[in-house]
Amino acid sequence: MKPSQLAVGHPPFRTQPVREPGSRRLLIATGLLVAASTVRSLRIELGGLSIPAHVIPILFALPTIVMPTFQRFPTRLRAVSVLFLAIFGFAVVRYGSDFGDLVKMITSALTLVAMALMVGKREHFVPATVALVVSLLIANVNGLRGGFVDFVGYEPLKNIGNKNAYSIYALPIVLLAGYCMLQFKMKLATRLLFGASIISSAFILFSGANRSGWGGLVLIGVLLAAQTRQWRALATVGALAAISYGALVWLGTSQTFDHRVQQTRDGYSSDDLRVSMFETAMDIGIDNPVFGVTPQELKYELARRIGGDSPVLDTHNFIGYIVGSGGFPLLIALIALGIAFFRRPIGKLSRDTINAHDLVRMIVVLFVYRGIFSREVFFVGPFPIAFGLALGLMLASQDEAATPPQSLRV
């Protein structure tokens, strides 16, 4: 195989194992600490920002793993990521104060890169996902222990976010768990753990009022079934859906679900406001097409144009946030980044590499869907973590496909 057939920065043969076992320990620590990130008292307060605990292993990985192996990260992703961060950084710095969004965006980017480079072998992927699943289960148990709240449901992230925040945490982890169940051979105990996380997450989401969470679960089921195109996948997805529905009917209540559906049919003022905020954010971007009005000023300008009692308004949409904050150059950079993730690597690819890249594509689709309802997809930990794990699985699959048998290594 010619070097040109491989992703940039990937030698055709490896002569020694990749980062074992330190990277595996850091991957697991990052996943487990996502649970601590769901509790406000366990976050680190620094300069007015609330830093989630899962950032700590990432900081350890930067000098020991990321910097020595950064050439493994695909060149096209490096280029468009730097472009996006540069334009976004300019938009934030131009305001002159309150750099919180820039710090969070850089943290998300470093998390994605670090997770990708810590997956040195395909066998690292499942333990890292197990750690995330354990964190999700901890959050789910805490939410269920808190009891049911009328017309809200269970609140796993009660201390740090509203009912909409939970699905941003849960959906990428559910996608990774479902992918593992369909693509990897695992012990029965691990499969039961993954199944419990998916079913409990579905129970919490469908008991609650977050319609984007309902749609996200349905989307994940469709994506996984379409990706494998096998009866086994359809049967697995169908069984998990049936068990989740049974748990909701027998152990829970559909009160909030039914109420939300009826509100949607009758017309819901919150939906009209969300549409208005998106349209207004786009108008702000059209009025300021090159530089936007900065992320800090956008919330004030949005509130001023829409009117009402609140001095600030959130766009609740990642496209409106990007266009209003940094103008259309920032939107073009974001689209270029999405295309870079979505495109297949160059060259002849193994089946494992193709499957792993399918996971990257599924996360892109889930990110876009969930981002329609919240700009927080950029900042909430599980999304950059999931992107990094999927990309790392793809890179490790490429490496292992390019490595000859032990007896042929030079």
C-alpha cells in the first residue's frame, strides 16, 4: 500500500505498540469523570467559569500523548479546525471582555483531539465507552431518585441545567453504546450494562418534556439500523425500543409526554418564540455579515430586537448562534468542518475503518439535529468526547489495517 493511500500522517507500518496502557487509563478516567461533571458541587470554579471534572485527564494527556502524536490527527481536520477557532476567537476577543465562550470552545476542541489520539488501539474504544455508560447510569439513577416532577419529568441534571440539557448529555453516549452492541463482541455483563443505560435514558427522556430528546432517540435507532443494514441490528434496536416502551407504560407515566404532544398539536408559544429567535439571529447576521456582533453581544441584541421583559435571550440554535456571533465567514468555516468530518478518508479502507467512519458521520448528524434546538452542543462534554472517540476508533482501525502480521514487521 502506498503512503498516499493512507490518511496524512499515517505511516504504512508500525514497529511498536501505541501508547499502552497510559492512554487507556486516561480514556477511562475521562469517561468516569463525566458523572462528576453533572454535579455542580464537583465542578472546579476558575475565573468565573465552572470547569467540568472530565477536563482534568485531558490536561494530563496534552503533554504526554497529544503533543508527541499530533501528526496522527488528519490534516484536513487540523486546517479547518484552526480556521474555525481563529474566526470564532476573533469574534469573542473583539468584544473586549468575558471570554467564557472562547474558553469553552477551545476546551471542547482540545477534548475532541485528545480523545481521538488517546484511542491508540481499537480495543481501547469499548472500555472508554463503558466508562461513559457508567457515568450516564449514575446520572440516570440520581434523576430517578429525585422523583417525578409534573409536566417536567425526571431531572438528572437538576443542579446544572434545565430539562433540555439532559438529552445533550445522554444522546451521544446512547449512540456510542448502541454502536458497541452492534459492532463489537462483548461479555454479557457489558451488554446488560449498555442495555440498562439505553433503556433508563429512554425512560427518562420519554417521561419528560424534552421533545428534541424524543426525536434524538428515534434518530439514533434509525441511524444504527441503517448503518448495519442487518436483521440483527433491526432486532436489537426493536427489542430495546420495546423494552423502553414497556418500562414507560408499566413503571412510569406518559402524563408529560401526552401533555407535550397536545401542546404541539394545539400550537405552542415556546415554539413560536424559538422560530422568532432563530430568524432574528439570522437577521442580525445579515446586518453584520462579515464579523457578526460577537457572542457576548448577541444575547443582548437578540433581546432588544424581539422585545419582552428579559434583557438577554439565547438563540437556542447553533446556526443562529454562529451567524449572529461571527457572521457568515464563521458559518462557512463550520460547514467546512462538518464536511471534513463527513468525508471518507482517502485510499482503500478496511471494513473496520468504514464502520468507524460511519460512526463519525452518525455523530455529525446527531450533532446537527440536536444543535437545531440548542447552541450548547458545542460545549457540553459528551459531544466532543463522542466525536473524539469515534475519530480515534477510525484512526486506530486505519493503523491496524496498515500494520502487517507480527512475523512480517520490520
